[in-house]
Amino acid sequence: MKNTVYIDFDDERDNKVIIGKPPEIAQPTNEEEAGVMIANDISTITIALNTLLDVSSDSGFGTKEELIEEVITKLKG
């Protein structure tokens, strides 16, 4: 699978998180396509987060288990 997801975070603006796609990616034309795109984006972001957790753990910024607990706390938050 190949997928691109842009995430722009700025806690100083009203809309803190903007998630988007590059302009060359066709936008979904119906609800089914939108659902598939969102599911793929969630999968992509999860894989990227897992990679970042591995790098953080390998670099000594906490164990992967500790980092996952922080993520879960934020997800529940």
C-alpha cells in the first residue's frame, strides 16, 4: 500500500489539527470511498506512530510500553 497523509498541528489556532492529502490525490466521490480512505489513513498513521515509538524507545526516551501508555492516555483524554 502507498498512502500519504499530512498532519498539521498548531495549538495556537482554533482548528488545532488539520489532516490532509497532497493535491494530486483524488478526493473521494462518495461515502464508501471516503470510508476506505479514512480507514487507510488511520492504518497509515498507526504504522507511522508505531515506527516513531520504536525510534523513541531505541533512542532511550522511554520503553515502548511506557510510551504506548502515554499514547493511550492521550487517546482517552
